[in-house]
Amino acid sequence: GPWGVRPRGRRALHAASSSFQEVMLTSERYRVQRLPFSPVSDSDVAFFERMMPGRVITNPEELKPFNVDWLKSVRGCSKLMLKPQTTAEVSQILRYCYERNLAVNPQGGNTGLVGGSVPVFDEIILSTVLMNRIISFDKVSGILVCQAGCVLEKLNKYLEDQGFIMPLDLGAKGSCHIGGNVATNAGGLRLLRYGSLRGTVLGLEVVLGDGSALDCLASLRKDNTGYDLKQLFIGSEGTLGVVTAVSILCPQKPKAVNLAFLGCQSFAKVLETFTTCRAMLGEILSAYEFMDEKCMELVERHLKLSSPVTGSPFYVLIETSGSNSTHDEEKLNNFLEQAMTSGLVTDGTMARDDKKIKALWSLRERITEALTHDGYVYKYDISLPVGKLYDLVTDTRARLGQSAKNVVGYGHLGDGNLHLNITAESYSHSLLGAIEPFVYEWTARYNGSVSAEHGLGFKKKQFIQYSKASEAVFLMQRFKAMLDPKGILNPYKTLPSGS
């Protein structure tokens, strides 16, 4: 097939085309057969050019970055990208594609980590990049309505000027789109405080596979009329419909933000610190992140960032957000005093000014980036009971021994979300065989989820059975058949092959 896994790391730059082929062919689980969709014809291109002149991309060089994912691990070979500006245009595009049996790959900021946002073969890329208009914002209710292509960081800046913030925050905020965030049910750094998008998204506008537009763009906190249809599309990864607009509830911007960066001597102490922290900080606790010493090592080595706290096997980053700085600082100081005197924490630093807060957050947010500099990365995004969270890292490290370069663990401890990452000099089929399905079987044994927040996309779709019963998968397949009868929306993704 025209799709492949690309070797990464220092050797990747010199990889010959033959090794590229070998990697592609030996990776059995990534083999996939193109479904019988129509190929894009000259008359199709001509139709779209008449419909949206200047917003149809066919130049192979221009298309390259949109065919490759952020991790540079998967790539498709789409020959056509469309840039609609309105829901009506998306509707027109999908109606045409439905009639012509043309497969479509919806794409936002292309920051996904499971191969869900790039074509597998020659699907038409439907980009939301020009759908970046803020439709309305109500300062009384805090409800924002905007198009799907709005960049998360830009929305946050717009809201901050009004005294509000977005209820989610991600490392990819500078390029990810809110529509993509919704389509993947992105979690991120604020979930502990503001909950998931399943709670903060109030309404959606979506275009279905046959081009019909579904307007569920409610701006109500409470609406108990029938089934909650928007929930079907949140987390559906563009396989059931294309999200074109979002209505989202935004919290007020906290007047006081404090950050504590602490060192702990064991994972048991990380857990105990969390319990103490939750009890003592209560409603002002907005983030509780953890990372192991290997993460810090990589961030310092590859990105030249320096940590003010060193020499600990584990680090935690605690953020508080509130409306009264005196009250918040007093609570945080009491907690830190308790944590230090009881031996939960051995070292730490605090930050109140923006510059230091950003510097400390970057130690956590840029771990993903640091890992990509370490070689080929095998990424796992797992939900587990909090007490078992780090055991998976320890067991994986013991299992792989010298065959892996680094095995690291970090993530959102407050909501039981572990990011397990394994690096090697380059892609190795035997190393993959040692990791999978071991990681998924381990996760299933403790009733965890094989995808906490990244989704399943292309890379993880065959592992859904480790987290969902066959009856649930069958019901998902029926929803897909009903909402996208020809299967043209983001094919080869989310649900196992044969669906």
C-alpha cells in the first residue's frame, strides 16, 4: 500500500528507501487494504475549483505536511485538499463526495498522536483551517460559540481579554483546532478542575456523511429534550460527522494562579501528596501532574531546559486557580508546610509570576517534544486506577530491559491518565512485539482504558476490545452505518477493520 511507518531517530535521516519499504511491510498490524472508493478525477477537482476558487490544493509539495502526522510516524498520499469557510460549503462538499463515493479525511490542526488526522490512502483532506470565526460570546453565561477551525490558544487569548478562559489546555494549544479537540474528546491539563468536553460542550453543528447538516448548536446549560446527540460526535474522531461549529461553556479567568513544582522520593509519596493536596486545597486545585526523573533528563538534554528542583525520582506540578490571592497562597503554603514536615516532599519551588509559571509548565508540556528527539517513540495513553498508575511503567521497563533506550512515565495523575513512552534508536518490529499486546493486556487486567485521551485513530483501532465489550463495539458499528452509510468519513480509523 502507499502508506507506511517511517523510521525515526538519528538513523532515520539516512534511511534508504529499501528500509522504508521493509518497515512498512514487516509491520503486519498496520497492513490495510484500500476500500473501493472512487479515485479523485479531473472533473472532481474542476467541480471543487468552481465551488471554492483559490481554496483547492493539488500541488504535491503543498500537500506534503498535511499527509504526514505530527509525530512523522504515518503518512497518506492525498492528492487533494479542500478549505471550506462555511458549514454550507462543508455540506456541499460532503453531498458531492457521497454521490461520487469519494472518501474524506477531516483535518484540524493535525496534532493527533494516533494517526487519526491524516489520510491512509488518497482520501480528500477536508481542512477546517479557514473556519476560524468566533460567532458569539456571552459575558454573563460564559458561553462561546465559534467555528471548528479556531485555534485553541487564540480562543483562550480572546477570552482572557473578556475575563474568561477555555476549559481545556493542551501542549498543542498553539496549533490544534477546537473542532479537532471536540472530535477527539481531548483531555489535557485542566480536566481535573473543569471536567471533560463531554460536560463543557453545550452544542455542536455537524455535517453528516451524506451532506446533511445537523444543527444542535444549543447555548443552554440544561436541555433535557430527547437523546443528547452531540455526545455521539464528541470523541468520534471524524468518523460519524464533521464538526463545523461548537458551543462551549467557559469558566471565568482566575485572578490568582500559583504553581508548585515538587520532588518526591517514591510513587507512593506522589499518591499520598495528591491525597493531602486534594484535602487541603479543595476547590482551588486546578492541575496535578506527575513525571519521572527520566522525563526531566530528556527535557534537559534535548531541549536545554533547566529544572529548579533536581535529584528526585519523581516530580509533581501542582496548580491552584482562584479568586483571592491571599486566601490561595495561605492554603498552598499550609499544604507545602504539611508536605515538607511529613516527608512527602523533599524539595520544591513556587511560582506566582507569569514568566516563572510558564517556565515550570514547559518542563511538563514539552516532554512529548523532548521524546521525539530521543529516537523512534512508541506512545501509550492509558487510564488506570491511580494506585496502579506507575506499576505499568516499572513492569514495562523490566520486560524490555536493554532493548529499549528509555521507558518513561508521566501524565495527569489527578484523573488517572498515564502517558507511557518507550524510545529506541529506530523502529523495531521485534520491540513492538515485546510491547504489544503486553501493555494492553496489562491495562485490561486492571480494568483500565487503552486510550485515555488521544483516541484510537488508525494506530489503536484494533485494540478497542481491550477496553470495550463486543456488544458495545457492535452498537458503535451500527451508529457508523446509520450516520455514514457509505463509510466515506475518515475510513480505516477508530473502529476495527471490517466495520
